[in-house]
Amino acid sequence: MKRSMYAVLSRHMERPRKFIQLLTGPRQTGKTTIVLDYARAHEDTTNYFSVDDFPIRSIQVIDDSWETVRVRLRMSGKGQTIIFDELQKINGWSEAVKRNWDRDTREGYDIKVIITGSSRLMLQRKMGESLLGRYQTIFVPHWSYPEMHAAFGFSFEKYVFFGGYPGAVDLIDDEREWRRYINSSIIEPILSQDILLLTPVDKPALLRQVADLSSLYSGQILSFNKMQGQLQEAGNLSTIANYLGLLDEACFSAGLNNYSHGRLSERTSIPKLQVYTNSLLSARMNRTFQSIRTDSVIWGRFFESCIGSALISYAKSNEMKLLYWRDCGKEVDFVVDTGDRTVGIEVKSGHSDRTSGLAAFRKAYPDAVSFVISESGAEGIKAEEFLENIDEYLNV
């Protein structure tokens, strides 16, 4: 099964050489599979290099690999493509890429470039300065419910609990092993490699605690003061807010702001915590799928978090903003700001009645589109239908 990002990459690569293509996104979501599929489809002109295969990870191997591709271009007379997989593992990679890309531009080498890496790859300050104006980004999010259903026959209930990591599907019959895999092979590398290895963090223990808190409380509004009270490691409010920002950059979890036309009030709002996939919530909560499914209150939290994870991935993929709305005790679960329109979304889990929040939102923002999502569809749009047609619903 080819993800939609493959078609996007192919479309970009059909154009004349102008931009480096950057495939970024969370771990274990198929970035390598996408570029390998592309390489197989264009094997006569594509040169694939995995950083994991380099015995020495230095910028010299970037220069040497690039020169090899130049030789192949001169010998074949055909334009070439070079793929560097997981390039962020080499210190100083962006300067080496800039140097070689600019040389090809000056000397007329028709070499196109594809780079894959973690979601924080393009967020490093040096990379932004080095490659400014030279790249396009293709975001590869966690797998959606339609993708997991089509590829693995996932039911909606299983998706709500197990989330969107295809590599973990074979383990779901042994939930303890599945949980161990998510914690050790996904969550730990996100924290230790995508964040701590790339960013100076004064209090690594506090970062880990904020990560735990943001996953366990996904779908809930939690003030920084309350977060501080839940943490064992001392840290001021600005540090906690900064660590939430790092987790957001790594596509782990985010602190959503309260929607307002005044951007200042958004920045100073109490955050609503939201994971990027419910795998990160389930793995941190030591309860089985069956026990969660039969607990209506906790299942309602999982259900809302699942909708939120789909929305946050869609928003990041399409350069939109995901927020929530609360005013005078009235609340709307999610607000999508597309730039051209505002969409208010109430998630109806079945154990509470909060439609009054949507009515107040409609009164405050009469030009906004708004609707209810429920699991059964009896009280609004059925969740499965929404997730299968999210693009249509958010671009009405």
C-alpha cells in the first residue's frame, strides 16, 4: 500500500530541478518506505544512501556520495536523483547539502535531491539558515484510520486504542509486548534522539515527566500551574511550556491554545494537551484495550483524543492551526483555523452533554462552520465517516 505522500513526492520530482525535497514526520510512519518505493520505480537514475549504512557518519561521506552521483550523471548523460535517508544523524549535514546543491546549480548538474529525517529535521536553526529557499517539505504523519483499516483491517475501536504505528500491528495480540515496543522503540528514541540529542535541555528528567503528563492527560485542558503540581521534578512555568513546544516539534504531543481573533490571548491561554496518535496514550496507561473499551468515561477520553490526533496531523500537513475554544464556562473541543475559514468541532463521547458550548461558539462566531462528531453518528457526523472524509469536512 502506497501512502498519499508517495504521489506528492512523485509529482514534485516530475518538475524541473528547483527544490530539495524533505520528507519529515514522526518515527516509524513510512518515510523510508516511500523513498525506497520511489527508488525502485526509477532505479536507473536514482541513488539511495542510508546514513545507517555509513561506517563513519561525517560530512565527508555526503561529499563522496554526491561526487559518485556526479560521475554517474557524466557517464550516463541522464539526470540523477540522490536520496539521503535519515540525514539528520550526521552533524553539519545541512552545510554539506547546501555546498553540494549550490555547486550543482552553478555547474549545471541535473541532480535532484530527496532527504528524509525526523520531524525536527527542518526545525534546527542552522538548517533553516543554510537551506533557506532551497527546499520543499512533505510531512509524513502517523497512519490514519482509513489507512490502518485498509492495510490491516483495523476496526475503529482498535484504532482508537492502538493508534497509527503500522510496525506495531503484529504485536497487538500481546498487549504487554505491544506496550513495551511503543515505549522502548518509539517513545524513548523520540525523547533521547529527536529532542535531547538535538537540543540543549537543562532538565531531561523534567522533559520526560512533561511527556508522560501530556500523553496521560491527552484531550484535557490543564493549566501550567496544575501541570507543575503533578511533576516531581522542579521547573518553572516557562520551562514546562518550552518542553511542551519541543514535544510538539517532535510530533509527540502539543499544548493547544484557546481560539481567539486576538493572537495575544491565544499565546497566554491554558493549554489543552493532545498526543499525535493514541498509541502514545495507550502505551503510557497500564490498562488493556478491553478494560478501556468497557469504561465509558475513560473511553470517552480516548475517543476525543483520537479525533484530536487526526485533526492535529491534518493541520500540520496542511499548515493550519488546531486550537480549542472556551469562554465563560462554555467549551468547544477543537477549532481548526485554515486561514480562510474557522471550523468548530464538538466531540460527543456519549457520557456528557456539551452541545451548549457549540451553540455559544456559533453565536460568538456566526461565520464559522461547526458540527458534532459522535461515535455512532446518532448525534452528529459518525466518527468513521469524518475520519474517512476529513479533507471534505474541513474544507467545506
